[in-house]
Amino acid sequence: MKMKTFTAEAVLHALIGTLLLITAIAAGYGWYATHQVGGAAATAIEEVRELGVSVGRLQGEEAVVRKELGRLEVDRQLAEGSDANESVVLARISALEGQIAELKKQDEDLRRRALQADAAAKAEAARVAEAAREVTVQAGAVMGVLVALALVLAWKFRDWIRAANVGPLKTAVQLVRRVADGDLTGTTAGMDQLHTRKLAQALDQMTGNLRALTSEVQHSARSVADTSAQIAQGNLDLSQRTEEQASTLEQTASSMEELTSTVALNADNARQASQLASGAADIARKGGRAVAQVVTTMDGIAASSRRIGDIIGVIDGIAFQTNILALNAAVEAARAGEQGRGFAVVAAEVRGLAQRSAAAAKEIKTLIGDSVQQVEAGTRQVDDAGRTMQEIVDSVRRVSGLIAEIAAASQEQSSGIGQVNSAVAQMEQVVQQNASLVEEAAAATESLKEQAATLLQAISRFKLDAAGAEAEPEPLQPIEAAAPPPAPIRVRAAGKPRYVPFARGRQEPPTDSHWQEL
């Protein structure tokens, strides 16, 4: 009888050792799954945090872009009156080219990191679900094994247990059944006999380990739920920043459209002014040729007037000599007496005619002298007008050259602004892609939250407190939906594409105070 009892006790000790080993394995696996879930969640949060920092830096770069665009408008207005300032503006436009490339590179890096964060969130959701399923399966297996072992123990040693002490075994069976039903609040009170003490200790250790394991799983599930809520909040902040960035780009595009229209209008006006200046130069050249012809004509008139004066002098001399001859003829007729009376009459008439001719020649000479003086004065004035017209032609030629240079510079500015429009359009496309990635990350986070809630619901059927109340899962806060992606920006391209660089300034990244700590 003693030998039989010793064998039963040995089997009982072996059974207890097996139960302890299974419990330890289940507890270790639960701790490992919890540790892995927590590490993956921390990694996902770090990725989202770095993504937010990158978005903040990109916002700073966009603020610098908008500031530089305003400065470019001022420089362009100043450059319309100075060739030197125009060259400075062109040099600055060339220096800004590298900034656009850097900004595009940062946008591509942001997109890649957003994809990585999305993949990490999806992988985290899958791992949490898998860990939950494995923990549930392991717990069910442990409880099934315990129930099976308890039933086998009760069946094999029923007679011996009844003979020794029926009460402690009933307590153990009830405890195991309660564990199988998910009630971990049972105790081994009444099993303080010598041969049942080790069983009581093993059962207490088993229930304690299961309570600790269940509590850790609940805590991990709540941590995952909180982490998913934080990730969702980060996605919401990222979506809002992306929307603000899109709005800023839209304003920038609008400003660039106005600037493009202004520069195009200036270029058109410069072309028209150049055409008008060319026409004025042609007219001035024609006027100069006409004035030169007038000068030549006036010189001919002056020469003719001088010749007429000479002829009038000859006529005046002839009249004077005729008058003297008539006087001599009258004297000779008077000496001849009656025979020379007729000749005296003729001489008197000739003398009168000579006097009238002399008077007329004198008047004509006076008029010719006045005409010569007026012609000389007109010649001097025409010479002055000719020199003035030549100066006008030279000035119009210089003005035409300056206007042509301004028109060419305005055309270059229009082409550069067209390149800025193209760059802004590309940035807008990147922002739209980022917004889509944010939406996908938000959907993955929502799925992770739902799986965490399912895990909490599955664990909630275990009773952990001494009063026997079920551990109700804490309600999860709803995740706010991410803001919808901004409307696409329509940018009007002007001229052929040519990238225009922007001056890059330092922008401090956002600190960790923008994120909630775990």
C-alpha cells in the first residue's frame, strides 16, 4: 500500500512539474511577443516623427521660396531702368538653380520615407494580429492541456484521492475548470495538506503566471492602441501641413502668373516702343535729308540774289551813263539853235527815261538787298535745323538701341519665370503624392487600431481581480480622419522651360514638443 502511494505521489510530482514547465514556456512566449510588439510600435513612431521633421523643414524651404520670389519681383522692377541691375538679377536667377534641385530631392526623400512609414505601420498591424492569435492559441492550448491533465489525474487517482482527501482535489478541479473558463481569480484555499501542498503551490503559480501574462497582453494591446492613436494624430498633423503647403504653392503659383503677365506686358510694350523709336528714327532721317535739301535750295537762292544785285548795278551804271549822254546831247542841241531843237526834245526824253530807270534800279537793288539778308538768315536757321535734326536722329538711334536691350531682357525674364512656374507645378505634384501617402498611412493606422480593439475584446473575457469582475477593455479614442487632399493647382507655363534657382536660407526643424511621447 505504501509502495502504491509512493508511485502515485511520484506521478503527481511529475504532473506538477510538467504543468510548471508549460506555464513557464507560455509566460516566456507572451513576454517575447509583448517585447517584439512594443519595439515595432516604437520604431513606427520614430519613423512618423522623422517624417514630421522632414515636412517642417520642407515648409521652411517653401517659405524661403516665397520670400525669394517677392525679392525677385522687386529686383525685376528695379532692373527695368538699369542694365547693371538687370545683370545682377540674371546672376541671382542663375544662382537659385541649385535650390530647386535640392528642394526636389528633399521632396523625393519625404515621399520615400512616407512609404517606409506606411509599410512599417502595415507590418506592425500584421505582427500585432499574429501575436494576438498566437497568444490566444497558446493560452487555449495551455488551458486545454491543464484541463486534460486534471481530468486524467482525477480519473486515475480518484479512489486514492477520495481515500486521502476528496476536498482538496475538488478544489483543484474547480480551480482548473475556472481557469479553463477564463476565471483567473480562483485560489487553492483548503489544499494545505501535506500531500496536496505542492499541487496547491503549482496551481497558485500557474494562475499567477496566467494573470501576469494576461495583464501584460492587455497592457501591450492598450499600448498598441495608444500608439496607433498617436500615429493617426501624427498623420493628421502631416496632412494639415501638406494642405498648408499646397495652399502656399497655390498662392505662389498665382503670384507667378501675375508676375508672368506683367513681364510679358513689359516685353510687349518694349517691343512696341522699339518699333516706334525705329519709325521715329526713319522720320528724323527723312527730315534731315529734307532740311539738307532746303539748305541747298537756300544757298542757290542766295547766289541768284547776289547775281541779280550785280545785274542791277550794271543797269544803274548804264542809266547813269545814259543820263550823262542825254545831258551832253541837250547841251549840244542848245548850241545848235533852231536846228537842234528836235534833238533836244529827244535828249530830254532819254534823260527822263534814264532817271526813271535809275530810280527803279535803286528800288530793285534795295529789295534784292533785303531779300539777300533774309535768305542768309534763313540759311543760318536751316543750318541750325539740320544740325538739330542730326542730333535728334542720333538720340533716337540710341533710344532705339536701349529699348531693344530692355525688350531682350524682358524676354529673358519671361522665360525664367516660365521655368519657375514649371518647378512650382512639379512641387505641387509631389505634394499631391504625399497627401495620398498620408491617406494610406491613416487607413493602415485605423486598421491597426481595429485589430488592437479586437485583441482587447478577446483578452477581456479573463477575470483578473479578486472580486471576479471581468477586465473590461478601455474604450479607444476615435481617430480623426485625415484632411482631404488639396485641390490640384493649375499653373500656367510661360515660355520655354528653364529652371530658375532660389536662394536657400536656414530653417530650424520642429522640436520633439510637437509629438506626444510614448
